[in-house]
Amino acid sequence: MNFRSTRVRVRLPRTNVAGLSEGWLFKHAGDLQWQNICRTLGADGITSRNLLSEEGMTIYPAFLAVRAQYDRPIHALNLDDTLEVRTDLGRFGRGIFQGASRYTGPGNALRVSMLNTFVGMRDNELHPVLPRALRNSTSGDLAEIPDMLSASRAMRRRRRSGVSFGNRVLDLDTGNFGKRRGYVPSPYSDFNAAGLLYFAVFPVIADTVERLLVHEHAPGEVRDDWARDTSVLRRDVFYHQNIRLGDEVDVELRTLLIGETDVVTHNVLTRTSDKAALADVLTVKEFSWVRSVGAQRLQAGQPG
């Protein structure tokens, strides 16, 4: 099901130190996805406040996976650029929704695909649950299992060797870097009103700790600042569990594969208290100097 297009302009609150903020992009795309899901639940749609289970339990969206792919690095978009946004949504089985938001701007196109299901809170724990309005859903059914769902299930079942990502083949259980650092989530910016760590914060946490670890353990790879040196081309986030207020997060930069033009990273987020897996964050980032200097080397036929 396709929805009408909208436009947004890149203002300062939608940027970070290097350009368009991926954290803002995830939040915006996630909000659009949830609005679209609610629109399909019944002939006239439903508000998220009234999304309840058969037993009257409040229901929340649970993100299983997010895949972001950009034609050019995300930081190539900057202040006052206008983005045209188009979204679509489909349902697989009873309670899995996959949607995509495509942002088209000057010289770049950003596609953010999201896989959702539903959860409710019972005995202070999250449990899978279906909304009673789901039986009235008007979204189109997906004929085949989404690739993201297959990948998400494989990650949860720890089938993680020989994973192809960013033109590399990774063993996600070993890696080549293995440095870690703790992160204390902020209740003022990292949690949502459901008291859960917001899905869009996971890659931000990964980037924040990755920057510190690279500066500390691989300073020779840093020219200016890792936040400015690199810009995301592709990001896959697989969500496993969540935390509550008071919990802390341990981040391991398990893989750091540096090429001539880009770097592939694998960050693993776990709950500090019990080491439960929270998320795997796989990222391809292009070096900022590639377009200005490296492009000349590529045109000359040198490897990269």
C-alpha cells in the first residue's frame, strides 16, 4: 500500500556536526511507519492511543530490524535541502509489517526499510501481542517472507557466520577488533514514553561509543574526528531485546574493517546487568575525503 508523498526541509534540528542527522531520519521514518500502520487498522484508521489488545492491554510498536541504504553518504545532505518523502507498507502473516520511506533530495536518495510487530507490557515485561483492530487491517499482504524478516530470524538464532555485508564476508561472532565500553542511557533523550530505549537511539549509541573506541585504540585512522571522517552509506540494525530505566548498555566494537574508501563496522549492544543481547548494528561508512580526493584516484583506475 502506497501513501501520499510529503516534503520536509533540512533545518538545524535535523542535522548533526557533519550534516543530516541519521538519528533524526530514523525517528521521522519510524513515526511515518507507525502512522501508516494505524491508518490501515480499520476503515477509518485508529489512533495509537486506542491501539489495544483483545484484553484491553496498551500495545506498542516493536522494531525487529531497520535497513537504511543511501545513494551517497547521508552527510552529503545539509541545511535547507528539501526532501520529498514517499512511504509504503505491507503485512506478512498476522502481525508483521514491513514498510519503507524513501527520501529524495539534491543528488541523493535515502531508503529506510523497517520491520515491525506488536508488544504489550504484562508483569513489567514485554510480550508479543496482537491488536484487536488487526482483523480490520486494510494493508496489502506480502506474498513472500520479507528478506529482513529472514535475516532477523537468522540473527536471533545466532546463524551469523559467513554474513555478506558491504562487499565483505563477516563472521559476526568473532570479529577483528573486540574493544568495548559502557554507555549510560539518558532518560531525557534516549527513552520514550513507554519507558523503553527508543529504537532510533540504538545506532546513535553504537556510533557514540565507536567514535570513542576508534580514537582511543586506532588513533592513526583518524584525520580530524571520526564523526566527520566517516558518513553512513548503509546501516542494518537487528533488535533483540530492550532495557528499562536504570539499566546500562555495554557496546563492543567487534569488527572494524578499514578499506581505501570505506569502513565496515559491527557493533554489539548488550545489557550490562545480565549480558543479554540487545542489538547488532552493521554499518558501511564512506570516508569524507573520498569524494574530494579519493574520487580522483578511482578515476585513475587505482583500487578502492
